[in-house]
Amino acid sequence: MFPALNLHSTTYDLYIGDRSFSSWSMRGWLMLKAFDLPHRTHLVGLYSGTMADDLADLAPARLVPVLRTPEGDVSQDTLAMAETLNERHPDAGLWPKDQSARVLARWLAAEMHSGFGALREACPMNLRTSWVDFPVSDAVKSDLTRIETLWSEARSKFGSGGPWLFGKYSLADVFYAPIAARIAGYGLPVSAAAQSYVDAHLADPLFRQWRAMGATVSYAPMPYTQPLETRPWPGPTPIPARPIQTGPSVNSACPYSGDPVRDFMETGGKVYGFCNAFCRDKTIQDPEAWPDFTAIYQS
């Protein structure tokens, strides 16, 4: 089902659930991708019902995400994964360099990992939809107040005036990316300062890439629907793009793999080619999220 373990590899294997809905998987992917750690991503059937079989070779893991090291060691929990990666890559900048900042960053990540149950239960992550007039309970408001307190503490002491909690992007931001997605998707009430932090996540190219890849999958029925009106996703508006059947295209090689093109899309009056439908479709969802594509698009 999945590739056999190569003990001579230097690449991690990451097993994830559906990108649009699996907040834990999002954290696992971001902690590898944001710090440029080599990895392969494998999709597990979280919503199709095949997860137990898909993870059988990784026992005793039973939830996503799951990380397998190049040596074959398996870790399931995102906090454990974060510490494993930091231990193995101490110069990658996963945690802040400043000791006091690291103390607070680990605190924030741990509290997010174990807390905010009301927010999690009422607002499961759904990157496909943003709701209008979502009813916010007192328990959810309490969680939001606590989250804002933690964000404010980090940014006031260590943020250096930038968008992230500790100046540079760190594991603390990785852990709060799904919280930002929930605030955006459900239109939850937060202060202007907190909203600016949410907006930083929504504009982050890696966040946009994750969301774009999730949007290539169709669901019937759609998970986590609400009996409410919807609005456009509050992040940056993607430039219009559409699939087309044939070329010729501006490029002869896929911007991601370098392989010959066979699937095509049109944007801005020009045709661009890709090596497979997934490369094309993820680009259609948000063309400007992908530096390898925008290098061709802007040339």
C-alpha cells in the first residue's frame, strides 16, 4: 500500500488525513514543510474508513498524523513529533533561539495541544467553508479569550513587531495554524490584534498550499456542514484559473516535478501545463500560493 521502508533514506515519511478537515495532520505537515525537512507525504483514509488498514504497518499508531523517521522509528502525536524533529535538527529553528522565548513557546504549544476543548468541539476545522452568523457559546468565548491572552503575551514580549508569535515562524505558530483556520472559518469574534495574527496564517503560502491541496478532493456529503449561510473564504482571493483539455502551454515541463506536461489549465489568457491532474488542480485552487508556478507565471 505504502512504499517499503528504505533504511538508507534521509527522508521522513508523514502519514496524514484529509487536508481540509484534519487539523492535527496540518500541524504535522507544517512542522516538516516550514523548516525544510525532507519528507514524503502519504494520504490515509480518515473519512473513507480505511485508516486502520492504512496504518497497520505503523502499529501501535492509530491516529493521524504519523511520522516515520529515516531509521524506521514511528511517532504519532504532534507534540512528540515536534520534539523528535527539534532533537534531530537543532539548527533548523523549530523553536525560538532565545531561552525565555522557548519556555513560553513550548507552553503555548502544549496548552493548545491539550486545551480549548469547547472550541474544538463546536468548531471542527473546515477549510472549505466560512460561515455567517455562527452562534458562539460562552464556553467558546472563554477559549478565545484565553487564546488571545497567550498570543498577546508572546507577541508583546518576543514578536518584534512581526506577524508571528515569536518574531520568526516557529513550532508555536505551527500549533496555532488550525486555531487561526477555525477563527476564520466560523467568523469568530476576536480583537484586531488577534485578527492580524489570523490573517498572517491565511496569507502564509504554506497554509494556502495545504488548503489548495485539500480543495482538490470532492466529498458527498461534505463533513462538518452547518445550517448557516456561507461567505467566501476570508483569506487572499485566488486569481481565476480553470482546467482545459489541451495545450500548447507556455511551459513544456511541470513546474513541480520537471516532467513533461500532459494536463493543462488556463489563467490570465495563457495556458500552463503540468505532469498530472493533481499538480494542475492544486494550482487551479490558488495559483499564487505556489512559488514554482508563479516563477513561470510572472516570467
